[in-house]
Amino acid sequence: MIKFLDLHKINNRFRKELEDSFSKSLDASNYILGSNSLKFENEFAQFCGTKHCVGTANGLDALTLILKGFIQLDKLKKGDKVIVPANTFIATILSVLHADLEPVFVEPNPETYNLSIDEVKNATTEDVKAIIMVHLYGQLADVENLLQFAKDNDLLLIEDAAQAHGAETTLNIERPISYPAKVGSIGYAAAFSFYPSKNLGALGDGGAVTTSDSELFEAISMLRNYGSKEKYKHEIIGFNSRLDDVQAAFLRIKLKALDADNQKRRAIAQHYLEGITNPKLKLPFYDGSDNHVFYAFVVEVEDRLDFTKFLDKNNIGWLIHYPIPPHKQQALSQFSDLKLPITEHIHKRIISLPISPILTDDEVKSLINTLNTY
Ligand SMILES: *Cc1c(COP(=O)(O)O)cnc(C)c1O
């Protein structure tokens, strides 16, 4: 059996360090905003190439607090429109709704699954004030074109980086912040999730915002901590959304392995791309650079139900990211009449195959052989 994702095996690689850091946390008993939180925020900001990082309780809160932070700073106001990809995890869209803003659903480029710049241009009206670009499945969005467009039209460009920790590129464009062009430093602000299955995953929930804007950093630091800078002094109406100190300690350990893990994911992806020759499977687009960290290896197949039965029979784990597009979810029924044919087409055909840094060479080989017999 090749599991879709073996979290035990992933985290067991760090067992000794995780246990030691847990013991230290238990002795220190500084559970909320302790020294690990601060250290992780500094280390993660440095990793991303930003001035600041604020830990949050999860990725959805990180996204929501970026938008609420912009409202706090009068850069956005209630009812403003925000462009989002139609084919994303529902959290991207929920964050817009939770911040009392209005999502504008935009179709992807069917090759990369990321926002199509032409569709973004078509969807931009006077009321649109921001764009959330999702680096879906770990691959950078069309950042160069989106940055240029955002700059020319005075739009706030936000990254949903929940699937792309560590992806990077070189940019030939002036940005709000300086080099290196790593995920988290490309837009005005970025939201990360440390949900256990992500490329950098905690042993529970966690999230973070990265930005180089000091005012936004201050606003979000307060918003996530009851609107407070100083204990029991509340300046704004805040939330409780802090990153647990013990999770921050675990993340500090796992951050050290992130680049090597991403490199392993890319190497496995290359093997798949070279080895899988079955014409029934449409393989993902990859330009071979470090702009992809393969959170998911997504193929398209005409008869997905039949393919899943084949995978089950051959003991290969699989998942669908995601089976129902957000605008067809019951919770978002006000958007159900939208015409989004590319998104709907993709959602019927996509399926994610196992890809993670703990897959062995033998497992990868056997997977390729089996897929070629379908
Ligand atoms: C996982 C994910 C989120 C939300 O993260 P949580 O930590 O689960 O709240 C947001 N956006 C995308 C694209 C994600 O994959």
C-alpha cells in the first residue's frame, strides 16, 4: 500500500527533536506567545525574505486578518471587491466574506491551474481593490504579470501561500519589498497555513502572515491578540488567533528541513513527468524551476471514477483537490449561478497522486509502472 500521505512517517523523522522541544516547552510553561513564537516569526520572516511575520491560529485566519488589517488601515472598506481564483480551497473565499468584502470569482489558466491574467483583467472593475493570488498545488501564480497589473491599477496583491512554502523565482519587476523573490515576499502580504499536511506542517493547526509593511504588521499583530499591544489595554476590536508556542517550537525544527523536502518533492515530480507515459493521464505543467514545491501532483483523467477504482485495486492512495468548486458549495449558494466552465471542467477531471518527501525510490518506480498499465 502506498498511502496518499504518511504523516506519521513524515514527522517521525524529527521524533527526538520534537520530544526534546516538547519537554522544554512543558518546563518553560509559556504556552501563549512565548519565546518559540517570537523566534519562529523571526526565522520564518528571514526564510521568506520579509521584514515581518505574525503567527496566527491557522491559514484561514491569516488570510482574514490580512484583509481586516487593510480595513483597519483604511486601504480597504466594507463592500470592496476582491478577485479570487474560482478553483481554490474554500478558505480563500471565506476570508473575503469574513472581512465583509465581496469575492469576484476568476477562472484559471487550464494548464497551470493558477489565475489567468487575461481573466483577471476582464474581471477588474472600479470596485475591485485587491487580488488574492493562490499558488495552487505549490506552483507560483503568474506573479510577474499580476504584480505589474496590480501596480498599474493600484490594487493590493495578496498571496495565499498555504500550499507553496519555499517556492521561489527571480523577478524582473520592482516590488514593494526587496530580494529574494520567495513565496511570502512577492505580494503586499502573504498568508501561510501550517495544517499538518502542508509542505511545512505543524502537529496541529497553525498559520502566519508575512509582510514587509510595518503598519500592516502592527495592525495584524494587534488584531490576532485581542486588539492589544500591552496586556489588558485594547486599542481596536480584535480576535484571538495566535500561533501556539508549542507548535511554533515544532515548526522551528521542521523549517530547517523544508528546502530539502521541497527538493525531494521536485525530484519525485520529475520522475513522474518522465516516467508516466500513459496517454489517458494529462500530466501537470512544470517549467523545471524552483517556482514549484509540489504540494500536490495533480493529473487529469477523463473517467475519474474508473481511475479511482483502478488506484484502489492497486493499493495506491489518492485525493481530489477539490471535488466540488467553491461556487457550487451549499454554503456559497449565492454564487451558484456563476458561469465558470473551466473551473467546473477541471474539478470533474483532476486527481492528486502521492507525492511527499518520504516516498522511497522503489515506491516511485512501482507507482510509475502501475500507472502506465491503466
Ligand atoms: C490549507 C489552505 C488554506 C487554509 O489553511 P487552514 O490552516 O486549514 O485554515 C487556505 N488556502 C489554501 C489554498 C489552502 O490550501
